[in-house]
Amino acid sequence: LTKRLDSPKLRKEYLENLGYTVDESFTEEMKIIVLPISFSKVYLNYNELQKRNGFNLEKYKGFETTQYTIKVFDETKRDDLYAHILLHNGRLIGGDIATTAIDGYMKGLKNASW
């Protein structure tokens, strides 16, 4: 059974347990994403990242999901680091930690990278 993260408090606790500090001044952003029935190369690559972190988006193809974007800090104290948490029916199904910089990076929630 996947982790229930259906409140800001639970999402904050989850990210803190992963070693991140949530930026209290940033209001989390929410958007609805319908995962495509057929994954493009981008989604296939993203799902490989998810699989290395214990998730798999395959079974959610065609389903409506909710993505939360939350500003976080790690030991680098970068000012452009965001957590993206993907939920289905309030339960964690995937996500990533990414910078917004052109030369930035993306890694899985549980720290496995591309």
C-alpha cells in the first residue's frame, strides 16, 4: 500500500523524513495531470527514474493524478530546488526533486538519479 500524503502537513513530514527542509514561505502549487495512455520517450525515461525509486507509473496510465510542487532546501541550500509529489487518490505514486536551472538536475524522491 502506498503512503497517504493528502494534506500539506503529511507532504511536509514526508519530505523532511527524506532529509529536505520545506520552505515555509512558499505556498505549494497543485495541478491535475492525466497520465497518457501511451508513454512518450520523456514519460518512459521519467518512469525509469520512478522505478529506481520504488515507484511505477505504468498502472496509472490514463488516470487523473495530482501533482504538488513544494519548494525545498537540501544541504546545498540552493534557492531553485523543488519537490514534485505525484498522488493518485491521495496516495503517493511517484515524484522527483529538481532544480529550475538550465544546467540543473532531477533526481528521484528517494535520491536515485537518472
